[in-house]
Amino acid sequence: MALVVTLVLVLEAVLDLHGQEASVQPRSAREEVIDLAARGEYAAADHILAEELRNDPANFALLYNRALVNFFWKRDEESLRLLRSVAAGDREDPNYQALLSSVLTGLGRYREALPASREALRLAPSDAENWLRLGALYLHLKMGGHATEVYEKGQTLFPERPEFLLGLGVIQEMQAKFEATIPTYEEVVRKFPRYLGGYLFLAGAYLKASRTAEAARAATQALALDSRSALAECFLAEAAWKTPGQEKEATARIQKALQLDPTLPEALVLAAKIELKRDDPQQAVYYLKKATAEQPRMASAFYVLGQTYRRLSQTRDAEAALREFKRLQRSESLGNPLVASLLAARQ
């Protein structure tokens, strides 16, 4: 829902931002695009913008908005093509640079995304999203020092935004400073008790510290804020799975998580682990293949997949999965879907 609201607001802003005349994009067409995008009918919205571009192929607002629609449609390559077709003189725009950075990030091209993200921040330093976007990029590139500077500065400029304090906790977690990580996340939920992300990161940190009861409590608090949080259900499932005698609870919770979001990588990996414990490696492979398709940079999923193939005596498949696990571990980028979803705006 938040993404839809963001899209509507950005579409409205950009369609009027550059003073487009009604003859370029009539009010009725503009409203129709906004309405379609808000309903997730991206193909229809894209068609309208494409038709408008036939009459005015160099129009910046039309190109930008079509790229934005394709981005939310998760057609990042098409979005990038449209952005590349914008005239050089029109690129000195913070919205353009922010979208270019987000598209390249979505494609996993983090190094290429950095200049655009920095430029967006230079052009619009009063926009908190530009600080968050740059900080998340630094995290993806494991540039903890740079990310720390961004989040500390952001905390000063935007004290009402919990993501900056949360980002500092993520950096501590990346640096294995676990004694500091949990208190930072606890500070987030104290200062921002209505912020879902704080409880989710806190639950995840408690699980890593094997503090399952506290993890379950944090995940339950997350569900109180959002009863349809698949990740909160997943964390409750993991807490139960790590607690002796709660296997049935873990199974029920993970199935609830997958009902809420059948594509959640963390839930798919945990479902696979549960199936392995029940001695059903074939079903585990099914879940793990879905997880790696959804999050191809999730190293832990490939590790479990390799181990599962070994149990099935599928040596070649096991070796391939474990090679990918090792490659991802050596990668300069951080394959953490939580960072992307909670610390960087998809816009």
C-alpha cells in the first residue's frame, strides 16, 4: 500500500513539476494514469504514456513517468532504457537521478547506482529519501564507514525518521558488533513505537542471539501493528522452530507467512529447513528454488540448497549451489532483502 501511495504522489508531482501544458497530456489522461497506477494496472498506465510519447517522444515528464510506472511494474530493464533516452539537459533533476539510482539498485548494479544517488542528494538535500537511498547503497556495497556518516547526518537532519537510527543498527550488525546491535534496535522501538521495521529488525537480532522468547515478543508486537506482516509471522515461526517441542507451531506459522506472501525468501528458506527436519528433501528443494529465484543474491539459500542436493545424492547440483554460495559470500555487495525493503524507498 505504501508503494502505491508513493507512486501516486510522485506521478502527480512530476506530471505538474515541469509545467506540462494540457495539450501535451490532457487532464483526463493524467488522471487516468494516476488511477491505473494506484490500482496496480501498470500495463494500461504504460500504454497511455507510450501513446502520448508518440506525439512528443522527447517529453521529459512523459519519459520519467513511464520509467517510474515500469519500475513499479518491476520491469527495471525497460525503466532503465527509458531513463537513458532522456535528453542530457533534462537529467539535472533530483527525481530523475533518484529513480535512476533505484533502477540500477534493483538490477543489482550498485556501483553504477552510486553517482546517481549522490547527485540526487546534491540536488535535493532536504529530501530524507535521498539520504536513505544513499545509505542503503553504501550498505549494499559493505561501505560501513560511508553509510555511518550518511545515517548520523540523516539522524540530525530528520530526527523524526526512524530509518536512520535503524541503519546504524544494521551497520553494527554487519560489523558483528552484536553487543551494540540489539540495544540500538531496542532504542528504535522505544523512540518510534509505531514503526514496524524496528520490531522486525529487533526480532531478527534476537533470533541471531538465540533469544527466542524475546524474538517472539518483538514479532508479536510487529503483528499488532500489521496483522498481515509475513515477515513477523516468519520470525514467530523461526522462534518456535528453535524452541524444543514447538515444531507444530513452527509449521503452522510458516504456512501462514507463505499465505501472506508466497514469495518471501526468508519464509521459503525456513519452510525448506522444516521440510528437511521432516525428512522431505524434495519439498525442501521446491521451496529453495523459489527462494533463490526471488532473491538470487541470498547466499544462505544457496548453502541450504547445496546441502539438500547432497542429501538427495545430486552431486552436480549440490556443487553448483555451493559454488554460488561461495561466490556470493565473496561478493562486494550485501544480499540482504531487509535492507532494500526497509531502508531504501522504491521510488
